[in-house]
Amino acid sequence: MMTAGELIQDLLRVYNAINKKIFNVGVKQQKVDFVGNKIIIVSRNSRVPVLKLLDENYPLSTRQLDHLLFQVFKQEIEASLEQ
């Protein structure tokens, strides 16, 4: 049986590993909380440099790309947690 602290550490490792896989950089700061039967992960991440560059001239496109990257991230973390 895993303790809450061990579960939190595993979640932090998984979250950071997926962030590195997709964005090629780890998170700056992250925190895990349990609220009822939900897991809340709050993190501070670096922006993908190319999106920062494009955002000046194409803000709608970069918001769409941010959204798509977040969807891929959620799929990856869900698959990892199901394993």
C-alpha cells in the first residue's frame, strides 16, 4: 500500500517526465493536492519558445496551439496514470 506522500512524489515525477517529453523542459514549480476523490496538480511551466515568438503576431493561433498541447499533455498523463 502506498502512502499519500509516496503517491504525491510519484505524481510529481510522472507529471514532470511528461512535461519534459512534450516540451523538452521540466516544470518550474508544481504542487499536488487531494480534494475528495480528485487529484489537483498546479504547476508553473516555461512557455514553448516558438509560441512566445509567434504570440506577438498570431495570438489566436498560439492560443489554439497551447490548447492542443494541453490536450496532448492530458492524454499522456491519463495514460501514464492508468498504467
